Amino acid sequence: GESVGLHLPTLSVQEGDNSIINCAYSNSASDYFIWYKQESGKGPQFIIDIRSNMDKRQGQRVTVLLNKTVKHLSLQIAATQPGDSAVYFCAENIAAGNKLTFGGGTRVLVKP
Amino acid sequence: GAVVSQHPSRVICKSGTSVKIECRSLDFQATTMFWYRQFPKQSLMLMATSNEGSKATYEQGVEKDKFLINHASLTLSTLTVTSAHPEDSSFYICSASSQPRDTDTQYFGPGTRLTVL
């Protein structure tokens, strides 16, 4: 989801269902993308990354999809669990600067 | 591996005082460390990039004289908020890139909650 100011987009998911979180990035020169999970009061935790020469990458229960044509990134979480409740941020990195630009974040709430 | 710590985790100070926050890479050498600020329900905003042994590079709009950054060793960077005011209250997070293993990935610390009264 994209930032809407002070209100984080929220995705409510039933436990056991799959979650899909979307992110639109801005810079066509970005060549490295990362998804982070942030729990309340904690720092971001690395989930999965993908480079611009790939369209898809899978991890444990997570899949990242990259569509460079429309500058879109998504994170899929399979069989969402209560422990997946958090805010998820996408981040893009332009190789020349090694600086991360974060998206606005999406809050995921897992309902039992 | 790739653990980053911050100290303190939480600090409350009076307006006008200075506060120092430490960021340490515990099991790797970090030639580059980054400092972010995060306001409630908002994303992380990069404040500055810190390279060991050189001056930090600040993002536009960040006052370098107010947010002093020192990166004296490969495992330690400090952020000092000078003459803190209530509007400086925020969640400050550092990250570090490990060299030479993975130059792109940033490993984040747990954050420091600063409250200025």
C-alpha cells in the first residue's frame, strides 16, 4: 500500500489465509528492493529482497514479485499467522548511493 | 549474525538538554551506518549516512549542527541530539551495512524512543 499521510493502510487477514501487500516505487533507476517487517516499538526486520534482474523470489512462506514495467512490488505471505501482524515496508535502493527509500507502510492485522 | 544494537532503548529528557544515542554492530564491521527517524504511524526517513572515519552526509532538511553524528570505529556510530526540543521526540533507528559480505543489505537496530519534555 502507499502512504496516505498519518493513516497507514490496513490489511485484515483471517489466520491461515494468504496475504498480499503491494508497493509502488518511484525511481526507475532502483535496482534492489527489500521488504521489512516492523513490530510495534521495534526496528525493521529484513524479510526478503530482490534485484531488478529478477521477477520473483521465494523465501520461507513469503514471495516477492517485481514488475519493473509498472514499478510495482508485492509481498505474498502464505498461511498468515498471528505472528505476522505488523507493519510492512518496502524499500528501494539505487546502487550508486546505497541509500534506502522506504514506502509508506501497510499494517497487517491477522484475525484468529 | 549481522546484529545491530542501540543504546539506550528509551530516553526521556528535558527541553534544552542533549542526548546521545549509540549504534553498534555486534558481529560484523560496518563501514557505513545510517540514521533514520520515524514519527508515529509514519515511515522511516533517512537523516544521514555515516562512514567510518569521515564526516556524515546529511539529507536535505536535516540540521547537521543539531544532529551530531560520529562514526569513530567500524562498530560504533553515535547520534547526539543537541538542545533537544519536544518536536525532536521520535523513534530513532540506526542501520549498518556489512562489508564485504553484503554491501546492499542494511541491518537495523531495535530503535531508541526519545521523549523530550
